[in-house]
Amino acid sequence: MSNRYGYNNVLGLLAAFPDEAACAEHLAALRWPDGITCPLCASTRHFTHMNRPGKYVCGDCRKQFSVRKGTVYEESRLPLRKWFLAAFLMTTSRKGISSLQLAREIGVTQKTAWFVLGRLRKAAEQASSRAGTLPGPVEADESYFGGRNKNRHTRDRLPGRGTANKMAVAGVVSRTSGQAVARQIEQPDRATLIPFVEGVTAPGSTIYTDTHSGYDGLSSLFNRLTHETVNHSAGEYVRGKVHTNGVESFWALLKRGYHGVFHDFSQKHLPRYLAEFSHRWNMLPLSSAQRVDALLKAGIGERLTYEELISEPERGYSRV
Ligand SMILES: [Zn+2]
């Protein structure tokens, strides 16, 4: 039998999961590592496996349920194999995958592909919100997306190359674990950056930033952070261990995805793209099989309907 936990390419994935039954079994194993629990009455006693993959009858409440019940895979007739393949492509493509390309790869409409990606991004968002603080030393930095003048009508162009109308994003990358956390922010000011950086960084860590005033005072606050800066505006980028090259690599990857794959992140969806990119970045040390499992597992217990995805109001900025 092919190894469901050890494949490293798309052929391995397809061999390990030849049909819906194999996928349903695997999703059940990820969902209930200690044995099936009824999502309706929480019974852990006895279940009858119905003839359809992933469908059970609870011996206590007598109701039927699916392994997809209460997950992002619910209310979707899409075969689990396509979900697995989508999770594989999303977590192993360095810059992510567009809905147009995913539609071609898994043989669905672009609308369906867009929905699948939206749900998997939601799963990634859940995974990052459950992650703990980053072990130090860490690097923090901010960046900007969107609002590029060359994409605007001439009458709407802004003077200069400032950051007006751009979306601001703050990020922290751990030098120890390599993990990244990124969040959309309203203003790159102290009131926003300091609580964000402190909130995601383990107490007592050393933190490296540039000399942007938004980080002033990091070291004097309760988190016992040691703060060291490089002066980018004076042409200083590296002073021994003091630099922000790690977090800048993360921004560079995000920008390559922004320009090369997605062309635009809307303000509404930016938090989910950030979650997708940081999740993928954080999964880099894992094998393909582990990445797929991590994403599939993050989608269990989190449900998002198509209606919610399209009707969701513009999100407010993260105030942290
Ligand atoms: Zn039950």
C-alpha cells in the first residue's frame, strides 16, 4: 500500500489516495486520532460505517453524519481527492496557485476553484491563529501592498511614490523556528506595531528592526524585549547579527506571489492571503505529505460557506 504519510510528489499523493474511500479514511484519521466522535451528540461509543465513504451512523443518537460535518469541506460535493490535490498544490507551489490554474489542474470551474482556495485559506488562517508566540531572536518589519499608480487611471494617479492608498502589513519572523506571522494593520505607528510585535513574540526575546519610529520603545515595555536596530535610511543594512533580512525575504516572497500569481490582493481578502503565505512559509521544513495533512487538519472544525465567503463585509483593520 502506498504511504499516506510519506509521499513527496503529486504521483505519490494520487497513489496513496486512489479513491474517495481512501481520502475519507485519511480525513477521519486526521480528525479523530483517538477514535470517531459523533459531531452531533459527542458519543464516542459505536458507529456503523455506511456504504458511502466517510458516512457513519451514530449508535447513540441514531443520526447519520459525514467526516466532513462541521469542517470547511462540508456542503461541498467536490470529491475529497480534489480537495487533497488542491491542498497539495496550494502548499507546495512556492508562490501559491491562482483559481484559474487550480481550476485547470483539478478539473473544476474557476468559481469552484476560487471557493476551494478561499476555504483552504480560511483553514490556514485558523492554523496561524492557534500558533503560539514566536521564539526569539525575531525580526520585525512592515510593508505595503496595492495602490500602485501604474494600475490606476491617469486621473486617479497619486503624485510621487508614497504609501497613500496602500495596504500596510506588519510581520515578525523568528530566527530560531523560521516561523512568520503577518497581519494587516491600519497604520505603521507605535500604537499598532508595538502591541502586535509584543503579542506574537516570546517574552524576553531579542528583536531586530530598522529605525522606523513605529518600533521606538519596544525594549522598555513589559515584555523584557531587547531591541536592536539597523539604520536603513543611513544605508546600514547589516551590523553583525543586527539585520532584518529574514523578514524581508518573507516580504519578497509575498510580493512575488502578489505580482506573479494573484495580481492583486483585495483589501477584503488580504488577511487570508497573508495567512496562506505565512502558513506555506511555516510549512517549508515539512514534507509534502506533512504540509497537506497540516492544512487539511486546520480545515477540520472550521466551516465557511460560499455565501459567507462572498457576502462577508469588508474586514476592519486588525487593531491587534
Ligand atoms: Zn450521535
